[in-house]
Amino acid sequence: MNFWRDIKGTLQPFWITLGYLFKKPVTIQYPEEKRTPPPRYRARIVLTRNPDGSERCVACQLCSAACPVDCISMQAAEAEDGRRYAAWFRINFARCIFCGLCAEACPTMAIQTTPDYEICNRDVLKLVQEKEDLLIDGCGKDDEYNYYEHSGVGVANERGGNEDEYGPVDPKALLP
Amino acid sequence: MPKLTIDNLEVTVPEGTNVLEAARELDIVIPHFCYHEALGAVGSCRLCAMMFVDGPVTGLQMACMVEAQDGMVVSSTDPDAIELREHVIEWAMTNHPHDCPVCDEGGECQLQEMTVAGGHGVRRYNGKKCTFTNQDLGPFVQQEMNRCITCYRCVRTYRDYCGGTDYGVFGSRNRIQYGRFQEGTLESPFSGNIIDACPTGVLTSKPFRFKTRLWDLQEAPSICPHCSLGCATIPGGRYREVQRVKAGINRETHGFFICDRGRFGYDHVNHQERPRQARVDGQPVAVAAALTAARERVAGMAREHGPNSIAFLGSSRASFEGSVLLRDWAAATGSQQLVYEAHQGRDHAARTLAARLGEHGRSLEDLRQSDLIVLFGADPLAEGPMLALAIRQAVRNGGKVIVIDPRPVELPCAASHLPLAMERLTDVLTALAQKDLHAFDNHEHAFLENLSEQFDSAQRPVLIGGADLLGGKGVDALCSTAAQLSSAECAVGVMTMLAGPNSYGGALLAGDGPDFDTILDAIQEGTIRALVCLESDPFREAMDPSRAQAALGHLELLVSFDATPGLAAQRADIFLPTRANAEMAGSYMNNEGRLQAFQAVIDPGLPISETGAGNHPPREFFQTTPGSAPEADWWLLAELLERDTTLAALRKTIEQSDECFVGLSAIDAESTGLRFSAQGSLPPAAEQDLLQTGVTDALKLLAITGPVGSHWLAHLSSPLAATQPKPYVVLHPEQAEKLGLSAGDRARLTTHFGHCHVVIRTDEKMVNGLILAPQLWDTALEGMVPGSMLDCQLEKEGKA
């Protein structure tokens, strides 16, 4: 019985291969031909901007904390209006595994993954990208969210000036 | 001793313990915001609810407000208690600004933890949030009132524990605001503690603002290097710089809080001018080459001019292990010229204390329990602020404080003060010991009579002295007085403020060697030709810097080991960079002889903020870290002496060679430290008279330790720079009037250092006939080494 099974096992793969000779190939001739990945594809990481054009990143370090390969580093700083921002922001794409956890952790929608997967380079230093390389002129996947419009620290609006806030109280008032 | 059952586990606790503390004994974590071991319970956060199932109290109660009683049966996992906690968290979050990404507390926020633990994930309240205006509270504390949950911890820390008066709570119902009545800098020298105390991000550190998240910080238990009290700290570093210091916990010494000098005085580690390169004759060399040069040149000098042509100067800043090795190097060379303090008065005081303290030694915890504290020539806020805080706790526990000092000593508590000239402090001590007060006139007699009576009724009295003003003779008198006043029922304690974190350790090792002034004379004469400085700067730290600078110019060889840009480091023929306290493991012996270990927080190297000039780190790669040459002082000396260079082996060797240090190798950085029974030797008897007699009718000026920021390491720390005052002198109002001066006037001060411009301050509490000038670095008052007496002239220049 084993004899017939072995004959079948030898011939069947040839038969299947023969069948594929007459089908349309699924491979494409990269890089002459390129395929468009889906919009939520996880490739090059970018830093997006608020709808008003200001930087979205508040350098909260959550992306670098979430990163399993420690490829994100940054330093936070304070602007004159009290805004927290990244003085520098570095992603080492030579180390990045494109897991997308940074984008998931980001509370301000600043760090986002894009479908641009063509990052390869022979010079490793070119894969170490700084803030100016990462920052794009756009909101990315969410064109409405502005973190400082929602957090009550008085940066985008006056103190107590957000939609869901009363103006500042007067603690010295004698009224009940 | 009540015995109660919590979560089916039985526990017996001392009388007066609350249920929250009893649960902690069993390692049961009860969530809480407002309870703090040092501050006690007030029951304002409502989070520690537990179900009292059976016993004298039943029902849902706040665990921190119920005293543990016999027969109580308590459950922390009761569904009602859990539900209440969930609601409390939800209430606390109704007005929260939801700004965790930009809040510095993020990562170590108790509110964040409790919110997650309480399971509050979805906001049900749709109303508007209450908001507040922030105040600028000065250079140390950043306020963001919107995050407040009104737990009252900050006020209890600032006002009750630390004795500050300019911070409080205002308003009612949902308008509760914490802050000053008017915006301004917090006045208390312990203001930084409210940063640690705040369980959310209302009060955060301003110098540390937006620097680093907790999870990125490298932290390790350390000991504060700023004074001789040896408070436990937890420095945090990142990107090769120390970025903050948080209070550690040591119930025997400082407790839970630290002073602002310790908290914000970390920046000397990151100082831009810090020498990080070994040098021989001005040429940069590798550390190994510099060590070889030091070894060979010192040995060569010993061969040529005899071993006593080389002097070894240690320091109160160097680690205990490094200090031991310096002694070994001196012994190996054959030199007897070994001293651990360049300042003669401080050196004599430390050595006398190490020789005579014995059973009289008291810790800060003993001090907090004391009922009578008498300060002789000690100014705690200047010389070791945490001492002042311990004294305050003694007063809060019903103790009395008496100050006998020429200076107007400020304390964060009530104290009676007798202004007395510096040279009479010893007389008072002797008179008190002999109960013979006839040498004092009416007012002083009455004061001392009263003090003498209080001694008779006190149970746990402590005498506190200051090394700067008392010197060796004064400390000797202090110890003698304590011994004579002690009886079988009541032992009188002694504590003395010394110069630095390892003054006591250095004094133990110094033996009966010469003091630095004798060495200076020998250098001047040419009998001593070489000087080895271990983390000391005799050019600035000697009692008379101008004399020291003149004498030290005669040296043929100056070897310096240092971590700061001092003059000795700059002028050294052979320089070896050492690690700062936060960069190495080691130990210090504090002013009660308690040896405490510390660990390395970060490795040395040029901070990334410096190599990147504020921007991203340079886009180049090196095999080594720039600026990483510094090594621990004990490592360098062990290498030089060709010993085993691991700390464990070094401590073993010290234990084997000195029986009195047995236990050193078992010492743990997170323990309360170890007090050795080792006794030092008394210093050489000859002590210079503190008064430099010059022109007899000239005004007498006493150099004193300035307020926070006037110590060398503190001076190198930029966050403290904001607290440095403009040069000033303090006078008694009567004397000011005699000189035609009034408070706020500008005047010209002339000493043998030259002229300088100062602002006049007056204080009624000081002794009349003396001018007090604080040592302020980088100003004309830099040469005012505390404890030295100078002749001076003071002329009015105009109104401020």
C-alpha cells in the first residue's frame, strides 16, 4: 500500500506545479511595478500636525515606553506658552520592527504609521531619522483632533476656556 | 496591644495604631491619598474605606481614622468597600483636566494608579469641569491646580511638618485652592517636600520640568553630599546627567523629607566646567598614565627628600573607602603628614568629636524625641537644614529649644535665644557643667539659670554644637558638659554639625596627625614639597585662603583627585578626575558616626544636553562615551596602590585591617546605616586662636555659612543659584546706628581681601559689636571661610 502512496506523493506536486504554469502570476516586478498597500498598513512612521498646523507631539514618552525594541528617543521641552513639545525626536528605523505599538500608545495622534514601506538604505545613519525628517505637513488619519483643545492646562485656549470647562474660580469669594 | 483580624489574618499592633497601618503590617495594600506616615491621618480623601464586620466598630469606615482595637474584624475586599472606592475615584476625576501626557507626575502618580486600580475607565459625568488659576511659586515648585484632589497633604507637609507659614489653603466647597495668599516664591527652605508629598501632579519640580519620565530615570539609593547629616536620597538620572533628587526614607536619620539644598543641589555632577580628563603637567593623558606618574613622582619625592616631604590632604567630600586608601597611601609612603580637613577649626572639631562622642551620640530620630535641645554655635538652617526640621518635630512633641549663638539663628519653630560672643560659648558650657554662673551678668545670668533648671527636669536633653564656631576646644567642652550633666537616669546627648558628609569618617582615620595649618607652615618653610589632595581644595577651604594660596605656591608637586572645577584641580601638576557621589558606590560616615552606603545612579559622561547642544545627540558613533574617564576615588587609589579594585574586596580588606570597622562589607545602601564603636584620637593640642589680632579698634567680622546655596557643591548647582542673595552683612541695629547705617543701605566692606560692596541687614537677635558676613561663592564674599574672624571696615555708600 505504501508503494502506491509514494507514487502519488511523487507525481501530485508535479501536477500541481504544471497547473500553475497556465495561471496568471501573483508576483509583480518590483521595483518597476509597485503595489499600493492598504491605508492602515504599518510602515514608515511620521509625526503629524494639528489641524491648525502646530506640532502634535507633546513628547510624553509613551511611544518610546511602548516600543518593544527601544528605537524611539526624545527630549521634551517647554515652549513659552507652556506647551510641551519635543526638542528632538529620533526614530532609529534600522531597529524598528514596524509593530505600530507607538501609534497605538500615542495620546495625541501625533505619531502615525504610513503605507510608505520603501525605507531601505545602505547607510545606517540615514535610517536614524530626526524630528525634521519625521514631521509631515498634515494631520494624517485624524484631521480634527487637537490634544490641547481637550486637556485643561490652558495652552490652546485660555485657562478654563475649553468647551467642557467653567472659567477659573475665585477661591477668595465669600459667596456660598 | 490590640489584636485584630484583617482579611482573615490576625495581627497584633501597638496601642494607637490605626487600622490602615495595621493592614500594612500584614502587607495588605489599602489605597489612600491623604494618609502619610510622617503626617498622620486626616481622613479627607475617603479612599481607604474598609468594612468593619465585627467588634467595637462596625460598618463602612475610613481605615486611617479608626484606631485598632481588640476584637476588630475587618475586610478590605468587601464589595461595599470596593464600590465606595470606585465612586470616590470617579468623584476625584470629575474635574480632572485629563492632561496626563503633559504632566510630570505621569508614571508615578498615585491618582493615575488608583484610577486604574479602581477600574474607572469610562467617564459618566458630562457636566463642565471646575478650573483654577495657577500661581508662580518660585524657582523650585511648579503648580497646576486643575489636577488637585484636595487631600491636604501639601499643607500638612509645608505648614505642620516643615513650619512654613506662606502656603495654605483657601476657599470652600469646590473652590478649594492651595497656594500663597499672594503669588511669590515659597519661603521655606523645605518647600521641595510638597513635590514628594503631592499624590498627583499639582506640585511638581520646576528644575525637572518636562525633563524625563519616571520609567526612563535611572535611580538608586544614595546619600546627600551637602552636609554632615547624611540624609538618604534617591537621585534620578538620564542621558548622562543627574536630573532630580527625591527624598529617600531613613527613619533613624532624616525620616521622609529632605531640604531644598539636598533636593536641588544635584547639578554639580553635570557642571559644564567639571574636569573630566586626567592631566600630567597640563597635558591630557590616560588615567592609567596619570596614576603611574602620581605613584612614581610621590615615591621619587619620598626617596629624594624623605617621606615627610609629602603631605596628604583628604576631604569631607571623599568616600569613606577612598579616605581609608589615602591613609594607606600615606602609610605606604611613610609620611606622617595626613589630614582630612583643610579648615583647622572644622578639623579639630571633627577629630575631638570622633574621640569623645562615644555614648553621647544621638541620631536625628533621637532628636525628634528629645524634650530639651540646646544649640551652641550651631545654625541648623545654614549648616544642615534637616537638623532644624528635626528640632521642629521635637518642639511639636512638646520639647523646648534654646539657642546660644552670636548669630541671629532662625529656626522653623519657637526658640529662646541668647546672643553671646563666639569666644564665650566655651565659657558657658564650662559654667553650665559646673553650675557656677557667677561670671555672667543679670540678663545672661537669669537666662542660664533658667537653662540650668530646665536641664534638671529634662528627660532626654541634647546639646547641639556647630564645628565652625566651636572648633576643637568648644566641641571638647560640649562633650565634657554632656558627660558632667549626665546622670544614671538621664543621659545628655550630643550632636555636632560638621563640615561635610564624611567629616566624621575622616576624623576617625586622621589619628593624631598634624592639622593643615601646621602643614601649610611646613610648605612655606620648604620641608613639605608635595601635596596630594583627595577631593579637597585647600586654596579655598583653608581657614585663611590668602595664606594658603601664598604657601601652596611653594609646592613642587601638587596631585589632585577631584570631581569639581576647584582651584586645586586647575593648578595640579597631576590631576585625576573622580566620580561624583551620584556616579559611584561607596559610603559616608555622618556626624553621629553612622556609616551609610550609597550606590551609583549613572555612569559618568558628558550629558547629552551638552554634546547635542540642546538638540538631538550628535550623529556620530564612538567606541567610548565622551567624558567617561572619571573613576571612583577608591578605585583610583586602589589601582594606584595596586590593590584589588572591587568595592567588596576593598571593604573586606578594611574590615580585616581595622577591627573597629567590622560590619562594613555587609552594609546595605537601603538600610538605616551602621554605627561603629570606633574612637578617633584627639587633635594636636595647639589650636590657633580664632581671633586674629590686628588693629584693636577695627570692627570684628565673623564669617558664617550663608543661606542655602553657599556650600561649594551647592554653589555648582544651577537650580540653587536663584536662592543666592546679593552680598550682604548683618549687624545689630545699635551698632548699625553707631556706624550711621540702617537696614537696606549700601556699604563698602574692607577686609584684608580688599574692598567689596555689600547691603546692610540688621537683626536684633544677634550679638552687638560684631559684623556677620556669609560666605557667598563667586562674589566678593567668597573668601569668608565660616568660623574665621577678620578685622574690617564698613563705610556707607548710599541707599539701596
